[in-house]
Amino acid sequence: MYFMLSYRDVSKRYGDVIALKGVTLEFQPGKIHALLGPNGSGKSTLMKIALGLVKPDSGSVRVYDIDPVRDPVGARRLIGYVPEEVLIYESLTPSEWFSFVGSIYGMDRELLRERLDTLIRVFKMEEHMGKLGGELSLGNKRKVMLITALMKEPKVLILDEPFSGLDPEVARVLKEILRRKAEEGVVIFSTHILELAEAVADDITILRYGEVVARGPISELKGKKDLESYFMEVTGLSSELQELLKAL
């Protein structure tokens, strides 16, 4: 079977720390996939390998037919990526930033404007387009990053902790966008919160210490020992997170 994104026996070390150990995963469109695990479980490393930002020590990865180790630029053309860290140019306005990135992507100006008009509206960024990046709130900075990833309509969407810093209304909008994108492409997001994975994803992959300990539809994984064990590690929900989950 052909997979849009696949990992075959991928391992990665950082010195003495094992980030990934023999990970084999395949992703197809039609579902929202969640990578679930505590900090340090290997979620971010797995994502960065698909973009060629991190080179695996062993194993292979394919984005469609592209090997991101050999052709990272080719892989990134197909991927929309939002890292966990907030990374924007604070000296540029969102409007200037989107135009700059659109020119790098080689996007038609009219097409770019049409897509941006829609994304700016759904993320409620109209009043902030003329502000410098450094003047934006954390939530609005994350919106800029999400719009940047979405505006080229990537075939593979990879989001690292995308709901962090978003208010409940925007989180609901993002969930709807992910649902639409999953109909035609691969959608993967990471989280360390079990309830969030359950509220948004169709399938989840649980990582612990760089290994896959459980994977499948949430309906099938509920009640299994691995899922229960991870759930026992999750601390009580904050009031802020409770409000976000209610919106989803």
C-alpha cells in the first residue's frame, strides 16, 4: 500500500539520550492523527525528521516518494509545519510576512490573496494585520504561524502542540480546518494531553521514551492498558484547558 508519509524502523539519538527507537508508522488522508506523549517522548523529533530538519541515525522516511534526508527542500514543499516554539519575524507585520513567504513559495498573488482573505477572516486577524510581529499576543503569533502553514494548502500538515495558547473559539475553528484538510491530505498534530487528543483526533499514536507503545482509533484504544497507563500520568486539568475542551 502507498502511504503519503511513512517511517520505517527510524531511530535517533542525541548523545546518550534515545529520542526514537525503531519507529515504524504510516499515515494516510481521511483521518486526523495525534501523536500523544509526555515531553521528551520523541514527538517533535519525529516531526522534524519528516522535514529534513533532523537526520535519523537509521531507518528511512518518505514524504510521498521524497526522502527528506536527500531532498529536504522537496519534502518541505509538500509540508505545512508549525513548530511548538513561536517563531515569527517581530520586525514585520503579518501582512508583510505573508507576502514574503508567498513569494518564497512562488505563489500567484491573486491566489495568495484569496487564500489569505479566508484564513485571516476565520482566525479573526483582520485588526492585527498592520501590527508588528513583536506587538502581537502569544495567541495571535500562533495564528500567524498557522496561517503561514495553511496558506500554501500543503499535502501534509504537521503541527507541534498547535492548540497551545489558543482561546477556545479559535481552537474550535482550528479543529474544523484540520477536519477539512484531513479529507484530502495527511494531518498530524502532537499533544501531551490525552483529553485533547480524544477531542480532536480520529487515530492516536502514543509515544514513550522514543517508542510506539500504542496506536489505532481512539475507540479501539480506550480501555487498553497502555492508554490507561498513560492516562494515569496526566495531571489534573487546568480551568483554561477545561474551557478549551468544552469548545471542542
